[in-house]
Amino acid sequence: MLTLYIGNKNYSSWSMRPWVLLRQAGIPFQEVMVRFDDMAAQSAFRQTMAAVTPVGKVPVLVDDGLVIWDTLAIAEYLAEQFPDRALWPADRAARARARSICAEMHSGFSALRSACGMNIEAKLPHIGALALRDQPAVRADLARIVAMWSELLAQHGGPMLFGAFSIADAYYAPVAMRIRTYALPVPADVEAYINRLVALPGVAAWMTDALAEQAFVPFDEPYRLSRTD
């Protein structure tokens, strides 16, 4: 059976992507949670992951001894191994576009990701307002995401970015978490898409697990001193 190594569900946006993809697509797998700690070289997290992959990070997919790291590599591997699950759009042009926006997420939106780290349990609208007020790059990142999602939803008619659920939706699910946590303003069509996305069983299951963790990891909490702040 496939084994997916992940970090804390409340914080680990990169772990969320392949987990949601597997769960929503109905592909059996077992998860191994490697909880974040202080992340120093000798920390339990670093030591555990160094024994699994040379990059020492999550997520990692292991299939019968084959180790695959990096979310795009994992997504492509799953698409090849499970062609019946239609993880990429069937249309060639749509498939190329889906790959393009996943690559854009993979390498871009650094301002938004830095200012608004994924924190599903938290409610930080005041932080979102300050980030949008003070950081033009955050405003630009959000505008790009809104434009992208609106265009794709109009082109493909929803309910997901390319009609049916695909890797692209799993890839942008953590962005939806950020928009909700930081109350970032989005138009009605994008808000409706986010509501449909979080209602998907795979996404809803991840969120439920994240809320149940009850963990507070200081280095992932730049805006709070405790869960009650």
C-alpha cells in the first residue's frame, strides 16, 4: 500500500496537497504523521525524515520501496499509476493549463505564503487586513489567484477549476485555507468555489483532523503566543 509521510495538518500546506488528492480520488494509502518540532538539525522531525528521504522534508510518498518527494512529482506519479481516477483533465489543452497553474503555485505566491501561513485552526482577519494594506506583493498575489480562479470557473463551468475535481484543486486547497483564516476579500464566484472546495470529503476530512490536533507549534505561529490569543 502507498504510504504518505506528512507534517501537522493544521500547518503543513505542502502535505495537504497529496493527502487531499489521494483521499478525494479514493486511492488507498496509509499516512505517517511526523509532527513538527523545533526543526533544528538534530530535532526528531529532521532525524525521522532524513531516514526516509535525502531532502528531509514532507510530504514523501513511498510505494513498495520507491521514494517520491516534491508534491508535483507525487501528483504526476499518482496520475500515471491511477489513470482511471482522471487526476488531470482529459482535454489536452486543459491538462496543460492545469499543469501550468500547479507549477505557478509551486514556485510562486511567495508573498502571500510568507505573510499568511496556513493555520486552519486560527482566525486572523486583522493580520490579513494588515498584510493587504502594507504589502503590495500580497495584494498582487491575491489578485492573480482571484483572476485565475474566476477565469477557469467561467471557462469550465465549475464546480471545480477544471469542471471535475483534479490535481489543480488539491494543489490550491491550502490557498483556500489561507483565504478563510485571514479573511482575505474575494468576489462571490471565488467565495462560492472555496465553499464547494472545503465541502469536498477529502478537504473536509483534512480540516477535521487539523482542528482535532490541538497542537501549538511556535515557529509556525508568528502572530500568536498560544491557541487562545
